[in-house]
Amino acid sequence: MAQFQDLAQAIAENIRPGDTVALEGFTHLIPHAAAHELIRQQIGDLTLIRMTPDLIYDQLIGMGLVKKLIFSYAGNPGVGLLRRMRDAVENGWPRPIELEEHSHSAMAQAYEAGAAGLPCAIFRGYKGAGLKAVNPNIREVACPFTGEALAAVPALRPDVTVIHAQRANRRGDVLIEGIIGVQKEAVLAAKRAVVTVEEVVEDFADLHPNACVLPRWTVAGIATAPGGANPSYAHGYYDRDNAAYLEWDKIAADRDRFLAWMETHVLKARPEIFQDRVAGLRRDAA
Amino acid sequence: MSPVTPTEFMTIAAARALSNDDVVFVGIGAPSAACNLARLTHAPDITLIYESGTIGTAPEVLPLSIGDGELCDTAVTTVSVPEMFRYWLQGGRISVGFLGAAQIDRFGNINTTVIGDYDTPKTRLPGGGGAPEIATSCGKIFITMKQSRRGFVEKIDFFTSFGHGTGGDDRARLGITTEGPVLLVTDLAVWKPDPETKEFTVVSLHPGVTRDQVQETCGWTVRYAETVEETPPPTDLELTTLRDLHARTHAAHSGARPTAAA
């Protein structure tokens, strides 16, 4: 049952060193504030799962907290490469990381299989693709009815899934709107889920009956973190900070500059700074 | 109006390949510019789909990522990512997949994974994302990228997504039922696969481009179709629409925000 907690407490109580953790959000609603709290608490040896690792995994990897990454697209969207991840893969800095690489289709369906309580996802994919040769978790099964050769990958079952959402109500139900990505599947596939939200409201009045709502009993901890997705965005609250994504490419290009940025903006910072960062990105801001 | 640049020419030539009836899975970067230019000019009813789940989107500016908020705001509907890949892509609802590439070979096989060895790469690239299944599940594949010796290679370092393999009926032999790469538009030329060998051959050169230029920027020996035409130059409408789109996009992404009325 959902507990309302402060962010530090929600992370400390739910994520332990060595855990397999998915911080999801497909470009939209990426849980940056939660990832920064994870870094501040120095919870390490993590196996991280995420379709599109994005800046938060560049930061976690660059701070040496990651031993393995399960992913399908490791880029800075629309900008280029993830330079801290590259440094880890190409030079083992600050530590080598193990990679398990998939396609988007495989990852999305592996989360879905996890949520559905199945051991694996079966789909039509990876035909002629090189990943089959380098990832032993990509296998083939024959359809028992038609004989068609189909791809199979193990279900994703994180110890913890962390997401950011627009709002929770006082009971602890969570509402996600806009590009909903793979968050519902990632939460239902996990043993525990931590959610940060823009705000907590009395109730979800006038909600569309088909809205994406996670009932309170599917979530372990909820923390209010206004602006917590920045520089990603929260639909209806604030825009994506595209300039920050462009800027990250320069920050992450240099180890010292990266470490200095992390010291100032993460290690010595508090979750409350996210609220200030999005002040100019709100739709009603001008 | 200033003269058309090679990149603009590429985008405009690529846009022309799309029609009103197409349902297009749009890759980010050059494909996204071409698809939106088509929508803003000759194909206003084209359905553009981005892998974030936005179906039938019509953004005012080019998205920096596949999941920008405007894609959702302007879409007919937004579905979850598992649904996107299962029902819409794997379900066979998409007529054209429009991709870019870091490396391509003469058979339209694409690498966006690594330069060098997979386990000890010289350069770790972002990886495939949706491309491995886009390449095999969409009805056909269009590719657009600038020509260079780094990009147009004899042998790609990694098969991120499958084109025509080693040519001929390689796709069919792997049980792939879709057409695969049928068009490659570059800054210099338009290429289409030979009907038999499936090797990309030049079918038209952009005005002023020589065969030497095409060869200098290509790592394999370039073959030409029997008749090589000249790509028709951009119209004023195409060029103006593209430049306006880029200007709006640049203003939006550089952090410039609308100023409040006094």
C-alpha cells in the first residue's frame, strides 16, 4: 500500500545496493530527482534497466554506481551519444560495465511479460539482427501451431521500478498522462515501485474512465517532487528543457567537468532545486 | 532566396517519396525533417508515427526527441510503447519505415551500434532502438543520410538492422515478408535497389553532381541504373516551407521562449 514519504526516505527504504532497478519514462516523465537522490545516497552495484538510458543513467554510470545495464537505445535523444556511458564501455572509467543490449520492441515486450507474470516475451523480431549473436538472452522458439520461428527474451522483473508521474490523490492512486511509455508495465513487473509526483491532490475529479491510473496498492512509496522530471518534462506542467540536453553533451564530454557538475548540482543539492529549474519552463511562465 | 544546400536538397527529395496515404514510422533527425516537410507540402493527410506511441502527429516544430510533448499534443491518439511495437508495428499497420544510419552498406544493411568490435568498440554508438523490428515489420523502408566514406562502407561493423543482407532473396530466406529498403536519398543522389541483386544503384543525380563526387563519398564501387536522371530541383514552396520549419525548430530548441505581451 502506498506510503507518502519524503524522497530520501522512499529511496532509502526501497532500493538496496546490488538491486536491479528500472527508472522508466520514455523521453517524458523521466525520474531525474529520484535518480539524483539515488546518487546522493551512493547506492551502488546496481543493475539498471531502461529502454533509453538518457542523462540519468549517464550520471549514475559516471558516478560508478552501475555494474550492469540492460537497455535498447543509449543516446542523448536528438543530440548524440551518452559520453559517460561511452567512457565506461570504451575505457572502463570509472569502472567497467556489463551490457545486455536489446531492441525497443524486445524491451517493451519483456516488461509486458514481467507485468503479465510470464517467464518470457515471444514476438516477431531480431530477424537478421546482429544482437542475436552477442546477447545470449535473445533466443528463438517455434510457434507450436504454425512452426514460425519467433524471438524470445526473458521477462524483465526489476526489484524496484521508479517512475515520475503528474499526480497522486490523497489515497495514493497515481495518474500518468501524455506519452505513457512503458511505465505501467515497468511498475507491475517490479517487486516494489517508487513514484515521484508533481503534486498530491484531494481526488481525481473528472478523470476520463480510461485514464492511466496505478491503484495505490501497486505502489510502495510516493514522494512529492515538483519539477522532478527536469530536464525531461511533465505533460501539462512544464516543457522539456531541450537546451539542457544540448548542454549535457558538453558537460559529459570531460571527466572533470562532469564530476564538478555532479558535485554542485547533485551531491550538494536538495530535491527542492528541481522546482526552481522548471519555473521558466511552465506553460504559464512567460 | 539563398541557393539550396545539399542537405536541404536531400530532405526535399526524400519528402517527395512520401504520399498522403502512407503510414510512416519516423526516425529522428533527417527522416523526421523529410516526413514533416511532406506533411506541410504535398501530403497533408500523411500519418506520422513516432516510437513514443504518438499516432498521426502534426508538430509545429521538429521534435528534438521521439517523445517531445508536442508530438502527443497534436496526435490523433497516444498509445503505450508496448502497444506501439506489438499492435501497430508488429501487427503490420505501418507502410513505410523511414530511417537514418551511421553506417550503411550497398544492400541497405544499417549499423548504429558500434564502430569496431562489439565487445571492445572503438566507438560505442547509441544502438538500434526500434530499428531492428522497424526494418523487418514495415511494408518498406526509406533511408536518408549524407554520403561519406565513413558512412557508406564496403562492410558494416555491426548488423543493427537488416536490409537485403548479402542481396538477392536473402530477406525471404530469413522468413522476412516485407520489402525492406527500396529507396536511399542522399545529399548527392537518389538510389534504388537493383531488382535482381538488390544492390543500391544510382537512379538520379542532383543537379550539378558528378559521378566522381558520388564515388569519392562512397566506400564501394558505385553502380548506376541504365538511365540516370537528374533529380528535379526544389520548388520555392518546398524550400520556403523547409526553411521556415527549421527556423521555428531552432528558435524552440535554443531555449528561446515566447515573450509575454506587455
